[in-house]
Amino acid sequence: MADHTDLRCDLSMPIEKPTPDPAHEAVALFFASPRQFRKFKSVSALAEQFGVSRVTIYRWAADVDVVQRIKWLVDSSMFFGDLIACREWAGIVKAQVEAALAGDTRAAMFCQSRAWRQISTLDGKATETAIAGVDTIATWLEETNEVSTAEEPDKANENPEIQQGNNPRE
């Protein structure tokens, strides 16, 4: 009987190219894809396509080359998904701020987590404000005309303490 203790699965080298066997590639694509985007709705349907049993599909999925291919497919999907999110980030944040202002508590929690995020320090955790984003928010507000200079004098007239430096908080 062969000793399997020396066999090691090196997943550090994911496979960028499709596997030579189309059935193995189909298995890798099946397990790397989210359920809603899978070509086959179940392992049984995939097995039926290739005329094998479900157990065979699971055995192919355990093959080192298939596992490495799955890893590469998942990693590349996540990478490109992150790029799309980064490209669209300004619109995402704008929509969340608008939703939070409209009363959406989940959007407000998202905004709070971005504006006052927790960072790890040597002493534990500390709150870091998103000071770097303040200029971006001010620019966005100016572009959307949500802060107009015409409204500011009216607010000052409503509260005389705010006029000419009489703000009690200063």
C-alpha cells in the first residue's frame, strides 16, 4: 500500500489556463460560480451532462488541478468585482448617503461605518474619522447644489446667536 503522507497539494500556484479535460473545466466552473450564475443547477445535472455519477463529479472536484483552477477562478472573479466596486465607489456612497438621509437605517449604518471606521492600534481599537473624504463630500454637495449660499442667511436670521461669530459653541 502506498504511503500518502508525502503527497502534498500545493494551492499556491493556481491554474490560469483552462484544464485540458473539458469535464474537469466544467466542474471547476460549476464550483467557482455563484449558484445563480451556474450553467447547471445541480451536481446531478452536471453529472448527467457528462454521463457520470454525482460521486465522480465530487472526485473530480477534489483533483489538485481542478482545485487550483477553482481557486484561480474565484480569486480572479473577486479581483474584477473589487475593481468594479472601486470604479463605482463614488456613486455607491452617494446613493447610500441619499438613502440614509431619506431614513434608511441600513444605509445610515453603512455611512457611519465609512465615516467613523474602527482601526486597530497597539492599545486596542480606535475610531478614525474620514477626514480625507471631507473635501470630496464638500465638492459633491456643491455639485448637487444641496448647500446653497442663499439658504445660509435665512438660517442665520432664524437663530440670531449664529450671526457674526456669536455662536455659543465657538
